[in-house]
Amino acid sequence: MILKYLLGVVFYLALFLSQAQDTTYARSVIKKLTSKEFLGRGYVNNGINKAAKYLISEFKTIGLLPIRKSFSQHYTFNVNTFPGEINVIIDGKTLEAGKHFLIDPSSKTLKSSFQLFKTDSVTYKAFDVHNEATLEIKLKKKLTYTVATSLEDIAIVELLKDSFPNELKNSDVVYENKFIQNFKCQNIIGYIKGTEHPDSFLVYSAHYDHLGAMGTTAYFPGANDNASGVSVLLNLAKYYKKHPSKYSIAFFLFSGEEAGLLGSKYYSEHPFFPLSKIKFLTNLDLLGTGSDGIMAVNATVFKSQFEKLVAVNEKNKYVSQIKQRGKAANSDHYWFSEKGVPCFFIYTLGGVTFYHDIYDVDITLPLTDYIDICKLLIDFNNSL
Ligand SMILES: [Zn+2]
């Protein structure tokens, strides 16, 4: 009786330790990817390619194999950046980048003082005769940054509405843009050979890029978006290395997602093996929460696979609910489903809602249902 009890304790302790270990690795990956070293995995200081170097070394450590000669697939796109100092002063108050304001990512260099004219409750316009510069100021409830691959003629500064209750009168705005032509990016592609059907692939994908930096003080860490998904992908790679599947398991880490799903588009047009050999692809993006379960995009398109996903979840009670959506061009799975590859995009629901801002950091990311989601993804692939 006592022995049975002790064995029980040992079993749960081992289970707890192995689970703790999995999230320990996840936390270390997320911390590294969101660190200042990679500056938000964008284009200032080549942050994205520094992150790529780290991820390739993780692929090698885990023991993944390249499908071609190397893990990297290079491609290029144009991107606008603000690598230098940004100064925005409104009515004598110097503002903090990312916290009080954002420069619209498609803006060109601006160095001017303006008198501001309110055109509606959330917009100011200004024209500086000396420099022939035009500025638009928009008041926003939330500051949400993006990536621009082309330039606009009008400069836009977005201000956090709540920080500016009074009428605005004048502004000094100084920043320089650097438009990079043909920025060289890479997708990272590795796999574990299947034991029975090595030519048939189950694929996990996740984008490792984010929005980079804006100026010299603000960068966008992208913990939930999508250091979380990358960490799940690496955890699954570790699992499949220990427990090889009868199908080959491929791991696609895409770049250029925030610039318009560019890395996955490039890969889908230049695949390393025929897309028809993909049995199923699961795209992982925004996996850091889970208190309200998960969402499956493409659930209504690939109904029989969705039924399997729900069945393995109900059997093991992994997540509280699996909501379903139809087709959506909201992450890297999109190009694959357009080309007829069966796939889902899975993201978690509930918890913190920081999105495309400076607050999407590792320490507040709850990883609520992290282990259960990993188990669910493995069981689901086993059911296919
Ligand atoms: Zn994302």
C-alpha cells in the first residue's frame, strides 16, 4: 500500500518534472527570441537574421536534418525602417516611442515644426511651408504597429488618445526613414525522417519574425506573436526526435509574416518537396495563453480532420474548448490551403491581449495550457 502510494508520488513527481522541463525550455526560447539582442526580430540591425542563426543552432542541437543542403531558404523583399533617433515633441512635451506614439511604418524622413489644425475628433493636419512637409496626427485608442514594404507621401504620427486629453497646438517631429531594397531574409526548414512512410510529411509551421525596432529606444518583443509558436514547434521537434513517427515530420520556421505572409508565400511557390506530399500542416501562431481554449482556422474547410482534433481533445480533456473558424488569410497556413494542402492555423484564446505593441513581453505571457496544447497537437497528428 505504502509502496503503491510512494510509486504514485514518484510517478507524479516525474510527470511534474518532465512538464516543468518542457515549459522551462519554452521559457528560455521565448526569453531569447524576445531579448534586445534580436531587436524584435525585424530589420534594424539585422535582428531577424540573428534570430535565424540562433534557431538554426537549435535545429542542429535537437538533431533535425536539412531537406536540402542547408536549413535556410533565402529570398528578399523591400522594407521601410527607422533605425536612428526619433524625436516627437507635442506642445513642449517630449514623448516616448512605442508608449505615447508610433510613426506610421510607411512614412518618409521628416524634420519639421508644425502648427496643428484639428480636422475631426481624432485627426490633426499640419503643413510646414518652409520644408514643404505634410503631417497627419491620428489619435488612437491603442497603438498597434505593423511592417511596411512601400512608402507613402504623407507622414503619419499616431498618438495614444488617453495620453492627450487636451487640444493639441504644435509639434516638432524629427526622424529619418531608411528604405531597404531587397532585404535578405530566410525560412528555416528541417525534418525528422519517418520510419514507414518517409516520403509523406506531417508539417508544423510557425513564423519567427516580428515587427523589429522603431527608433533607438523602442522595439517590439513579440513574445506571444510568435516566440510562443516557435517554442511549441521546437518542443515538438524534441519530442519527435525521441519518438519518431511513421510519417516524416517537417518543421517550417517562416520569416516575413508580419510584412504580409511573405516567407510562407515564397516557400509555397518554391517548396523543398512537392506540396502534394504534405499529409497535413499545422500552423502555430499566438500560443501563449489558453484560458479560453484554442481556435482552429480552416476547421470548416477540413471537417474530417477537425472532428479528429475535437475527438482527441474530448478523450483527454486537454483544452477547455476548440472553437472553429473558416478560411482566413491571417497567418502562414493561408498559401498552403489556397494550394489545396490540408491545414489548420491554431491560436490560443483568453488571457493577455497585448498585440503588436511594446508590451508583448515574455514575463507576462502565461503559457496557461502550454503542455496540454503540445500533447493535443501530437495526439492529433497520430490520429491522421
Ligand atoms: Zn503572428
